[in-house]
Amino acid sequence: MPELPEVETVANGVHARVAGQRVVRVWTSGKPQTFKSPESEIVETLTGATLAHIRRVGKSIVMDLTRRGKAAGQFLVHLGMTGRLLVSSAEVALPPHTHAVLSLADGREVRFVDARRFGRLSVETGAEGYTGPGVEPTTVSAEEFATLFKGRKLAIKAALLNQSILHGVGNIYADESLFRAGIRPTRQTGKLTRAELLRLHSAVQQVLAHAIQLGGSSVSDYVDADGVRGFFQLQHKVYSRGGEACHDCGATLKKIVVGGRTTVYCPRCQK
């Protein structure tokens, strides 16, 4: 499933290509599971609206809409496991499993493609708009980060994956951040020292920033707005490498399950 860096990459790419464009027509596939909002409401909210700004909130792509310069709601795209949000010329054939097409005034299209239909499309029309659960990990201060995790009984890996605490961190970047911080994923969150939490805060932000710089991790179906794969998977230290040698110390990486998710760590580097 695309995580924060992948969603950030897609959102930034779509924004760079279509921000300021007006939606002249909307097509939806009618397939079940894909639409959180009624399709008729999605079509009505988007048709005639301008895509003022496209950004990431947690693991969702949020398109801020305007009409005649005034706020007109938001279009939310959650990529799920295999979702893609592509900007294409209208002359390019629709890929299989396309579930929504936003036709723009300049003749291009924004297309949502999702083979497994775990992604979700919805609109928000309230005045407050969508803010997402949890705290933004790329901007949270070290002090707030430490406070978020203080006293919790969850294993630290499970806590990092809890979207009501931090939104956007998933399995890949939890494993990578814990490795870089030297913290074993099974450690009880509330028993981590302040120094360890501050070290983890730094690791999370550094890992996410580096992954965004490299366009995310393409370990399955993920591609950016142009259909290009990311490169951060080439930098993975532990994720999906159970049984292999640690790049830093040579020890065999262990694979376990924490919070229902496959987890890989180094028994020598992580304490």
C-alpha cells in the first residue's frame, strides 16, 4: 500500500501538472467498493470546479476545489493497495481498471486506476474540509512527538502504524525508521527513554524526507503521476529483507509479526 512518501510524490506531481485547471466533465465506473461518496455527488461536486491545490493529508490525496474563486469542497483520493492517479492526454487509451476520469479544460485527463479496488474516492463539502486523523509526521516537533508516545503500552512498531497517533507512516517506513534509530520494534512504547524517542523522531523525519526525494518506494504497483516508479526501495535497510545480512553489521535480519504486520529488524543493531 502506498505510504506517505508515495502519496506525497503523487500529490506533488498532480499539483504541478494540473493545478488551476477546470474540470469540464467527470466519468465514473460504477464499480462497487471504490466510492465512499455517491458517484452522483462526486460528479456534481467536481464538474465545473477548478483544481486549486492538490496536496497530501496522511495517506490521502486532497484536491481543494474552487468555483469563481471561492472554496467549493474537496475531492479525496485514497490509493489503497494498487491505486494510481495519472495525468494523461485524452488521446491515450484508458488503462484497464480505470474507475474515474476528470476531463480538464485543456484537453488532458486525471485518471484513477485501481486493479484491486481497495482505493476510495469521496468528496467533502463542509466548511472545515478534510484534515485527517493523527499528527503530521513530517512537521511534528520533537517535543510533541515524544509526548504522543509517552506512556503508551503498544509495541513501538504498532504505535508508529496507528494512524490516530501519526498519519501516513506505514510498514515500510516504520521498519526503516526503527532501524535507523536503533530501536527494536517490539519495545513497549511507554518504556522508551526520552533520548530514544527524540532519536526516533529524527529518524522518521529523515527517512520520510529521503524517500520523498527519491520518489517513494516501488515494491508493488506504485508509480507517480507520470507512471514512473520510485527509487527508495534501493535504499531499504531492513524492510522485506528478513533472513538476509544486515548492511551495517552483517547479522542475519529477523522477520517477526508485530501488530499483525510483518516486521524485519536487526537483532544486533536494534536494542
